[in-house]
Amino acid sequence: MRLARDISAGAVLDQTTALELMQTPESEVLDLVYAASLLRREHFGRRVRLNYLVNLKSGLCQEDCSYCSQALGSQAPILKYSWLEPEEAVRQAEAGIAGGAARVCLVASGRGPMDRDIERVFGIAEALKHEHPDVELCACLGLLRDGQAERLAEAGIDAYNHNINTAESHHDEIVSTHHYSDRVETIEKVKRAGVSACSGLIVGLGETDAQIVEALLALRDLGADSIPINFLVPFDGTPRAGQWELTPLRCLTIVALARLACPDTEIRLAGGREIHLRGLQGIALHAANSLFLGDYLTAEGQAAADDLALIADNGFTVEDHSLEPVGAGVSAVARARGAGTAVLPNA
Ligand code: SF4
């Protein structure tokens, strides 16, 4: 397809073309995915990278992000706990590593970390790197202050996640306790510290097609090395409860557009993929090259074994691992296993 050939040759997707692609008729979305798949194959072959989330601290946040079940005022029936003990954090991370994760994401709720929180993560990262030097570590702790990204880099943290979440023009509609510019500033700090910047989106928040394009091109311009695409899980008890505006084909269009806008960037299918992409998850993997394995921060994902089956059934292989495929299934209920519970993790 000419579009993919042009991008492969160095053409950069412009805003007008991106908006036209975002408005692809449903009957032609697979053509868009095909174009994206050519770039995915060129840069990532048949590989799928697995990432595993460990929620070090859940709920109890003072920010008012309207999409988040951990936010101030949220009545969502999620697990709430303060910092995991370091040994427990390592144990949870190792479940994901054993399940095939190439990257472990160490996440904590809150506006941003205190310096003592950075030291906690430092200890966890050191322990994990000692035992698993080949596994990448990503931290996601909120807005960073000066010097904190550098300290995380010293601990061996490879990447830092801080999503822009949505377009700058839509940001004030989704949260009032911080600004888009605060998020961008943290991403810039991460890059200056030599840490890989992971930043992505949550779609399904009432944004327009033009705002999806705005956000994707902003991520490209920010130089995000990996882009997780979350699909809103509208938990009961949050301001977004009942907001089901995505269709599987719209999700697929967004993922394909992300690949066309950012051809050699890691594009990750993230939270909500099971309930929004549904039967199209496998097709989406022909544009995306990365998944979260198992559960999310507060919501359960499908069984880890089903993730592996999804990958194998679509002719892909797990990056750096060879795992046997099994089964299939879908779920969207509050997480009640893994970190913060006595129940074995889903990995
Ligand atoms: S997204 Fe992060 S900062 Fe916002 S409410 Fe949730 S935990 Fe707090």
C-alpha cells in the first residue's frame, strides 16, 4: 500500500492525512490495519513484547482524574493499600517475569513521589536488577520533581511511564488538579535523565477524532519510545461510570493510526483492550507490538494463559521467550488477586 511505503521511506504523517485516516469508514478499517501491519512487520517482525504491572500502592490518591478508579472521591470497589513491602513487590514482579514479561512496570498511585518513595522504588529496582538483569524496569509514580528521574536512573530504572492521556485541548475536561503542561514537564525530565520515555493515551473519554490525532502527533513530537493505548474502563463509582463510547472498530482504527504516525515506536495494547477490542484483539496485534500480560492496576485482565494463546493464535511469538499457548476468555471486574492480596497473581 502506498501510504505504508511512503512512511517506510521516511514520510511523516501530517495532521490532515491523519484525520482522514481516523475517519476511515468501518468497511475499510482492515485496509488501514494492513497498512499499519507492513510497518509493524518492518520494525518488529512477528514479535510481541510482554509487560507486567505491579501496583505498589493502590487507591487513596488526592488527584481527581475522572477516568481513574483510584482518584479522590472514587467509590469504585477496588483494592486500596499503601506501599507493598519490597519483598512482596519483588515477589509480584517475579510472577510476571516467570510468565514471560520483558518489562516490569512498578506503579504507585498519587500525584507524585516523595524522595523517600523514590528510595523505596530504588531498593525494589536494585533487587530485581540483581536477580533479573535482562528484564527492563519501568517506573510510573506520577509527576517528578527535579533530581528524581536521575535517582531512578541510578537504580537501574530503564523507562518511566507518564501518560499524556489525551489531547492538550481536552485535558481540562478530564482532570482539574494538574495540567497537561505538568505531564509534559515530567516527560521532559525523564528524557533529560537518559531514561526511556513511555507515554500514552486513554481513549473513550469524550475526545473527538481530531483530538485523537492531536494526542498521537503530540506523543510523536515528545519522542515517546513506547505508547500504551488504554481504552477507558468506566468503573462504577467514578465520574465516567456508564461511558461506553468505543467500538471495537474505532479502537482498531486508533491503534492502526498510532502505528502509521509512529512507525518504529513500541505501541502497546493496554487497559480495557479485552472489553473494547473484544474479538479484534488479534487483529490489533498486527498494528501493535506490545501487550500488558494479565491484570491491570485495578481491573482484572483476561487470564495470562489466554494472552499467550492470543499471541500464538495470530502467528506471533513472545519476545525473548518461548511459551506454550492455551485457552481464551474475557473479563472486566475489579482486581482481587496479586499485589495487595494473599491470592496468587494472574501471571
Ligand atoms: S491517574 Fe494517577 S494521579 Fe490521577 S487519580 Fe489515578 S492514581 Fe491519582
